[in-house]
Amino acid sequence: MARNAELEKIIRPAVEATGFEFWGLEYLAQGKHSVLRVYIDHENGIDVDNCAEVSHQVSGVLDLEDPIQGYYNLEVSSPGMDRPLFTEEQFARYQGESAELRVSVAVNGRRKFKGTIEQVDNGVISLLVDGESYQILCQQVEKAHLVVNF
């Protein structure tokens, strides 16, 4: 998490300078196959040209700052319909929607959840799973994304 926070400090201003919303990032350290995935959003949507523009901007900043040692691939993407959720504000924005979460510390004996985001308040996500409400600390969420229901 500390690495992601460091990367966000460098990348967020570069993304916002292009007029897009910085949605979040994932860094997957896998040796020569490491991936830095940056998610961007905009009220008018995101297309390939937008991703290329932001990728060019972010690449320049990363080359200058050099926060990652070794090889990695930079990917810039829209969060998509099943968008990952990174912050308390993002969870709050999607209250009433379905989400899947994985937490770092078990909550009532569970680490994986799929349910409806009921409420978000003071760093706590209230998630309704099969009729039971779970209180999950935002800081304990390792990975989360919306679940698309058709």
C-alpha cells in the first residue's frame, strides 16, 4: 500500500493535468512482467486516444521520477462497468450498488464478500450480504470492484 500511495503522489497530478479524473492504480510486481495499471475517468467517458494521451503524460513523469526499479508495463485504462473501488468516496458514490470485496483481516470469519453497499461513513463500509449487514473498515479492503447486474 505504501508503494501505491507513493506512486499516486507522482501520477495523480499528471493525470489531472490532462483534464481527466485519476480513479486509482494497481501495481502488480511480477519481475520482468510487472504491470502498473492506471485508471482514469471523465464525465464524457474514456476512449483509446484519451488513454494514449494520459499514458504519454504519465510515462514522462515516471521516467523523470523513476519510482519503480526494473522492468514494468504501463497500462492506462477506463475503470469500466465493473470498476475497481479504491477510496471511501468511491464506495459512497456507489451506495445501493453491488460490489465484491476482499479484506486483509477477516470480518466475522470471512475475507471475501459480495453484496450491496448500504452506507459509507467515517471509514466504514456497511455491506449487505445475504440479508446480513457487515461493517468493513475501508483501510482493510485489499481489493474491491462493482458487480454488474444485467
